[in-house]
Amino acid sequence: MTNPANSANPANSANPANSATRLAGRREWTAFTVLLLPLLLVSMDVSVLYFAIPAITRELDPSATQQLWIFDSYAFALSGLLITMGSLGDRIGRRRLLLAGAAAFGLASVGAAYATSAEMLIAARVLLGVGGATLMPSTLALVRNLFQDARQRGKAIALWSGAMTGGIALGSVMSGLMLNHFWWGSVFLINVPAMLLLLVLVPVLVPEFKDPAPGRFDLLSVPLSMAAVLPLVYGLKEIAVEGFEPLYLGCLAVGLAFGYLFVRRQRTREDAMVSRALFQGRGFGSGIALNTVAAFAMMGSAYFTTQYLQSVLAMGTLEAALWSLAPSLAIGAAAPVGAALAQKVDRAYVIAGGFALAAAGFALIGLVGTDSLWLLLTGAGVLASGIVTVMSLVGDMALGSAPAEKAGSAASLLETGQEFGGALGMALLGSLGTAVYRSDLAGQEPAVRETLGGAVATARGLGGETGERVLDLAREAFVHGMQYAAWGGTVLLLGAALLAASVLRGAGSPAPLAGEPEPAPTPSALAG
């Protein structure tokens, strides 16, 4: 039976030419605006607990381990299930999965807001991660399906990338503002009206899309993918904080071993969760790899800038969060400008330019001293502008080269690579900065030498000139470590720029105008 939403939408015509070239109209752009709601909220939930945790600690009295899981359970559930949910959306329908995820996200938000114990809050955060894992690939896959014209799709994905990056910065600020007026659970309740709006508007505005011949769902690949992703993400996150301990290196080894088994299974099964057809397009694998490098740089820089604002410049949490919004102002213009440039010249050169711009931002951060707020914000803004340009263009290139009926799987792989890149950036750049920090403070007591936060606490305990001297030494050592990490990031991004310019040449040519031929999704990608 034909889905009414598909019949009503001319963009879903069975005519291949129409499917490939029809320009999206007001209905599609309105639907796209609605799809930005879950994206913003899922991004915000990454950072929404930054201000709430002291109040949660007073009310629920979590142990140190429980407090860590309150933070991390959301990210682990999200990253571990992205591949599964992207494949599931291709099979049951991306709109259907989006609606199920919105309902789960809304219910979990209520459960988190009214949690009466640390265990209940952790469980709610896990469910929020499950909901987020359905929402993220579904929204991006639906963008791929709504915009059949390559130029329009490039603009939409540029806006999508900017909204995702801005949401992470906005989460901590929104949390601080809510806590100034309401109790800690209010930071979760802001999700509920948006999810209700989504449940009402998506069935009206967004047509259903799914793979008409997906094959059987490979249940064994679900635990295999989770066993590959979760140890890797956990190991990388802990290495960023604790260093290269044997336990965390063991987690990386376990994750890589299961990753090998997962990839081997995908290469040998006809009904694989990750279709081999995805990698037939020249831009898909390259897009995932470069998106991972971009996330590496973005999260690696954020690891230092947040600590710099709070511990080096001694800002309060809300003040630091508000200042951290300043680089987001540049992000809003960067992705659309990059998308416009990609219509005029080979996209490979625009992507390379984005990496070069981000490298310049890292170089500016490498010049920051212990009292260089504006230089830090300028560097962070330049870096973020380059990275968002890269993310939007490689995301569009990867999705555009993938079969439309596999858009959910394609989106989930992009986002999983992004999770890995972010964790890897914090681990490697954070470890480099920490090594320099500890080397500079080799003669200090362990609490001072371990972390900047420990040094701040020790200095407060000492007080007087002794405390000030310890604090000055620690701040200088931290900035020194940040400078080394920034120069390391600069070299990496310049290498990525050269790689993009050489490997992607011709694969990222200017998108055709509406009416011109382009590689099009097959008509069967539209669910009938």
C-alpha cells in the first residue's frame, strides 16, 4: 500500500529524473526545520549536566563512580547503538524510528528530571542515549531523502552541522540559566515540549523513507558492534583523564578485536548490517575518515579551552560557558559559506581550505599565554569555522555518494566516526598536554603535578604567597602543555588538508544545478 505522505510529496515521484532533480519547496524546508529540534536537544544533552551536577550530588548523594556514570552513560549508549539504529531505520522506516526515538527521549527526560536515586538517574540517562542513537542518524538520513537536489542538500547539511556544533555549546549555558530559576531536574524537562512538537509535526510534514529490500536484520552484529565501539570509546575517554594505564589500553585491544570480527562479518554476509554498497561511492570512505579527523580536532581543542577559561582565567562555570559561546558566532556563517564555495570550485579544495583554516586556529591557540582570553577565543572561532566547514562538506559528500536506501546506515557510520574522533582527540592531545604539564612540574607534590584542578585545590589550601606561586607555576605548565597540543593539532590538520586536496580531487566537483544529471538515489529508496 502506498504511504499517503509519499504520494502527497512530489519529490517522491517514481520518476527517476524527478527524484534526482526536483527542488525542495516550502514543505521540505519546514520539515527540515522541525528535524533540527531533536538534533539540537541530543547535542545539548552532551553538556547539559555541567552545572546540574553539584545540585544532583546534594539531592541524590551519588558515589564517585555513580557520578561518573551519570555523565558517561548517555554518551556510551549513544555511541554504542548508532550503527544498529541507523541500520534499523533503513529497515523499518526512518520516520518511524525517529518518532519512536522522540517518544523514548521524552519519557526518559521526565524520568531523569524526577529521579529519586542515583541509580534511577543513570538508568534514565542510558535511555536518553538510546533515544539519541535513534534520533541522530534518522534526522541526517531524512535530510538526505528530503533534498534530492545536490545544491540544496549541501546547504541543508551545512545548517545541520552548524546546529549540532552549536547545540553542544548551548547545552551548558541553558543548564546554567535554568538552574538559576528552577531545580536541577528542569535541565531535562526542556526536552519534553520539543519532543511533543516533534511527535505532532513529523507525521504531517515528513514522508516515510526506507529500504524496500533490506534483507534480514543481522541480530548477531548488534552485540558485535557494541562490543567494538564501547570499549574503544571508554578506553579513549579514560586515557584522556588518567593516562595510558594498562586497563584502558586493554579496553582498546578488546574493542579492536571485536571491531575486526564485526568488519569480517559485514564483508561476508549478504544481509550485512553495514552494506558493502556504501563503500562503492568514491567519497564515502574518505568522507568518514576526514569527518573523524575533524571531530578529533574539535573535541581535542575543547578539552583545553574549557579548562583554560575555568582554571587558568579563574572564571565561574556560567561565565566560562557564556564566553565559550563566542566562537559559535563564527560557526553560523562558516558552513553556508563553505557550501556556497563548493558550488563554484572542486569541493576537495574547499575541504582542504577548511582544514587549513582550522590549522590556523590551532596555531593561534599555540600562541596563547596565561592571560590571553581574546586570542584564545579568536583561535577557537577560527578553528571551529574551519572544522564545521569540513564536517558539512564531507558529510554531504559521503551521504550523496551512498545509495539513498542506505542513508540511515551511512549517517550512523558518519556519526560513529565522529564519536571516535572526538574521544581520540581528547585522549591523544590531552595526553600530550598532560605529559608536558607533568614534566614542567616534576619537582612539585603529586596533587599539583597530577592535574591543574588538583593544583588549584592545593593552592587554595596553602594560601598566601606560597599558594599563589604554586598556582602560577601550574597555570604556566598547563598553558605550555596546551601550546604543544595545539602545534600537534596544527601539523595534523595541515596533513589532512594536503590529503583532502589530493585524494578527493574530482570526487568533490561542484554539485549540478537542478535539472542537470547527478548520481541519483533509486526510486525504490522511497518507501511504497
